[in-house]
Amino acid sequence: MLSNIGVPGLILILVLALIIFGPKKLPEIGRAFGQTLREFKKSTRELTNDVMDEFEEDKKKAVK
């Protein structure tokens, strides 16, 4: 979906965001988006690790 945007579409989105939110709010919005993305990635990584740990435990129990 996002691969179809292209450079002109991305520029248009950035210009609209600048017009709507203004130059003072845009860095704050970017920071908040970055923190949200970081937290999402961290949660996803933790969930994946938990599932893999449980899978390994089940695998060890099945071998015994």
C-alpha cells in the first residue's frame, strides 16, 4: 500500500501536514510518532521472544 505513494505523493503529504499543523507543531508530532513506533517495535519484539521461548520449551518437553 505505501509502496504506491511515491516521491510526489510523499511531498504532497508533508506539505499538507505543514499547512495543517504549522511549523511549530510538526517536530512535536514527529517526535510523538517516533516514540509510538519505537514502543510498537519493542512490544512486537518482546511478544515474538515470548512466543519463541514457549515454543522452545514445548519442543524440549516433547523430546523428553
